[in-house]
Amino acid sequence: MREPDAILNHLDTRRLIDFNRPLAILFVSVLHFISDADDPHGIVSRFIDAAAPGSYLVLSHVTTDPSPQTAAAESPLSTPPPQTKPPPPACPHPRLLRRP
């Protein structure tokens, strides 16, 4: 996922997906595992740019909205079980909607 051009230009991708027709791009529960250094907005933009007009984007992400305090109190991710990795970082809603 961190290499969208490798995915988009792969022979199997091109064989299975017609990018001249509208399609759905699904980023469901994955982007919070992509660090800012890996440019998640750029990754999503690359897939959007490859899609035909009329395509859909489905994106879900852990968020700090409505407020960081409320999200921390309500989120099961706020207290990871013992001996597990820390939860993925939450992201404010406006930042998720920003397009580079």
C-alpha cells in the first residue's frame, strides 16, 4: 500500500480492474497504520487520480473527534491489553478530509 504505483501498474491489477470505468477504492481500517512519513494523503491521492470520474472512495480511520478527551474515554483503543503493541494513532477529522 505504501507503493501505490507498484500496485496500480501491476499486470494483475491492470488485468482485473478497468480504470476507465468508475470503481470503489477502499481504505478501511488501514490508514492509521501508515505513518505521516509515508505520506498517507499522497497514497490516497495517487489511487484517486488513477480512478475514473464517478468512482467512490471509502475511508475509515481512528479519529480524535468529537474531542480528544471524549475519544480517549470512549475508545477501546485508549487502553491496550497488556503485552500488546500500542494502538494506532488517532487523527482529527479535518486532517483526514484534507487533500494535498
